[in-house]
Amino acid sequence: MKGLLINNFYSSIGNIKLFLTIVLAVAAIVLVTGNPTAQELFVYITITALSINAVVSSRKDAISNWNKFEITMPVRRTDIIKSKYLSYIFWLGVGTGLALAVTMVTMLVHGIGNDIYSMFALGIGISLFVGALFFPIAYLVGTDKSETVLIISVLVAITLAVLILNVLNQFISYFIVRMAAFITIYILFFAFSYVITLRIYAKKEL
Amino acid sequence: MGKYALEVEGLTKKYKDFVLKEISFRVPRGSIVGLIGENGAGKSTAINAILGIIQKDAGEISILGKQEQEMDCSIRNEIGVVFDGNNFSDALSPEKLNHVFKNTYTTWDESRYFDLLKQLSLPRNKKIKDFSKGMRMKLSVIVALSHNSKLLILDEATSGLDPIVRDDILDMFLDFVQDENNSILVSSHITSDLEKVADYIVFIHNGKVVFNKSKDDLKYKYGIMRCGAAQFDSLDKKDMIVYRKRDYEWDVLVADKSSAQKKYPKAMIDAATIDEIMLLYIKGEK
């Protein structure tokens, strides 16, 4: 399992330059202007982009035959899926940390801006929804089609996260309870996705 | 420790347009078994089913003396696998690959891995995406040989390689089976490679095993009788395995060329290459 995580890490790090260039360019704009809209966008882009970086390597693995080879190694199929989800959470954490650091500096320089909790809850929510949708669909239709699956996952995830947040706004007036409900929903969704992907992959023929 | 490194019995896999039908063969310890057949004959399907990449519909597979129900994933420490083309993530270098496998195979032998890289002149820090096909295949074979494998399973490992790289790889196979506990199952449609190294040949055609023979039998006992129409008509049908009509002559495959020569002293009987035998089976008649 450790070997799988290391492979996922090395595989993802190959794409990170492109994602970091985009993220750092937006970070510079946010830090210079202190614009609240730019700051909000930066949080969403950073968290989502870095976690998406983890799934981009799935396509590379399919092209390079690695996804076939790894089944022949002394690892269980469960470990392969677990490593994919853990790598996703790792890059989500890196993205969140980076977004938090830039947001803190912006707040120090330009004063208190946006509602930081909502921003991060929505950013992490969208990102977890993307992962939760991507993995089972990609393994169902084939990881070689992961680019199309990724685009669909991002679009559906944004719609779903905004929709759920709006519904919660209607029924729950307390902010903290609303955020707790939102966080619980997307964690459950991600966990459910993991179980589904395990089932799909258990009988997957490559 | 059993006599066989791999036993396949009645392996069946059904697809909409292809069926691998109850194939059976064995890989004795200390031997190289070549799986031959044209493209699409079922060689890769058989190998994928043995490795658990696809699910079989029927049959029994025993690897290194363990039946499927007794196998856990730790047995894969002892199985080295090489697929045609690339096997690893392109973004990695052999150095990084070492970190991956060091943390995957409990039997990983780091010093052997680096020794083999050096021996075959592969760079440690170059990304695999910049490797030629030959370098990729060498790397795959090196990995398969670096975790104390007892059984190598190779699917078209030498196809598309130049003769020099192929020769290097075949030498590594021969070196590997010097230890009589080690065995190799190698599929290839390049029969000349298998003629050099294999001890047994399993020929698959249309998803069925056509023959399973020792290479020496095929090479030294089998023969192709070249005869005209009159001579062909006089042949005893029992002596023919398969035959094929060419422009003005008939090629007849016989199982024992010396006894055929005694029986038909005027017939011209040549030694048969595996390629010719395979072609006769595919294109000939019974």
C-alpha cells in the first residue's frame, strides 16, 4: 500500500507544475488587489485544482499500463482503491493548506474580507464531490476516458454543492449547524463513493 | 515443493466474439514454456486470467503449488510479470521506481535491481517516458528479476524489439532458469525466440490448445514431407497430422520424420521449424 501511495505521489507531482503556475498566478492577483471575488475564486480553484491533480494521473496510469501491472503486485484490489482515495485527500489537504495560507496573508494585508468558513466549506465540498463522482464513474467506464469523466464530475459537483447549500440555507438558519450539515453530507458522499468504487473495482477486468 | 510452477486445467473465458475453451497446460519447475499462436488466438487472455486481471468462467489454476483458494496476494512476491510495451508510470525514473517497489515487494532486492540496471546500461534518473521501447522492456524484465521471483510470466515481452535487445532479454531468461526452482511462461508470436530458449511449446489457436509438446520433439522429430500429387495420394492418412497444398506440391506434417523416411524412402522430408508447424496447423487441412 505504501508503494502504491508513493507511485501515486510521483505520478501526480509530474503535473503539479502546471497547476501550481495557475494557482500562484491567481494568488499574486489576490495578494496585490485584495479583491474579495478574486479571493473567493482563488480558494475554490486552489482546493479543487490540486485535488484534481491526483485524478489526472489516473489517465496516465491507464495509458502507461500501470493500472494493469499494479494488479499483479502483492497488493489487494482494495489497497489500490484506498491508495487512490488517500492520494486524493492528501492533495486536497495540500490545496486547502495553500489556499488558507494565501487567504490569511491577504486578510492581514487588506483586513477581514470574505466569510472564510463558507468559502472553505464550499471549496472542500466541491472538491470532495468531484472525487466522489470521478472515481466510481471512471472505473466503471474505464480510466482511459478519465478526461471526459473529470469534466462531467466537475460540472455536476459544482451544481450539486451549490444546490445543497441553497437547500440548507432554506431550512437551517443557524450558520454553524448549516455548515456542519453540509460538511457531513459531503463526507458521507465521499465515503459512499469509496464503497461503490471498491465494489466496481473488485470485479473490474482490465 | 511441487513438480510444477504453474498448472492450468480447463481454463475457460467467454467473450461475445471469442471463447478461450478449456485450455490446459503445465509449466514444470526449471523450464521455459512458450505459449505460441497468432494475434488474437487467446494467449493474452490466458495470461490475464492466470494473473487475475480478468475473471475466468471456469477452470483451475495452481501457482507455485498453491490452489487459488489458498492464494493470498503475498504469493505475487514470487511472480514476476512483464507485459508488452510499457508497464510503469511514465513520469517515474528507475530510481523512483525503486522507492515504489521497495515499499511493495517484501522480497525486493535493491542491490540486484541497481546491478542489473548498470549491467544493461539503463540510466537511473531518466524518466521512463524518455526511454525507447527496448529500454522499457529491459527495465520491465529487470524489475521482474529483482524481487526473487520463482515464476516469470511474460506476455509478448520480445515483440517489436531489435535482435540485439531480444538476444539480451533471452539471455536473461536462460540465466534465470539456471536455478531449477525458477520457471518461465512466455507468450510470443515470434517463434524463433522460443525456438532458442523454450523447453516446451503450447500452441493456442482460436482459443484452444492445438498441441503441447517438448520443443526438442518438434524440432528433431517433426518433419515436413514435400510431395507431388501422386505421392500425396499414396500416403497413409494416419501418417499425416496436417497437410497444405501449395502451387505444385503438398506439404505434409509428420510426427516422426525418421520413421516416415523409412516408410516412404523416396519422399523428401525436411526438418520443421516451429513457425512452419504453426502455419501448417493454421492454414492446413486435417
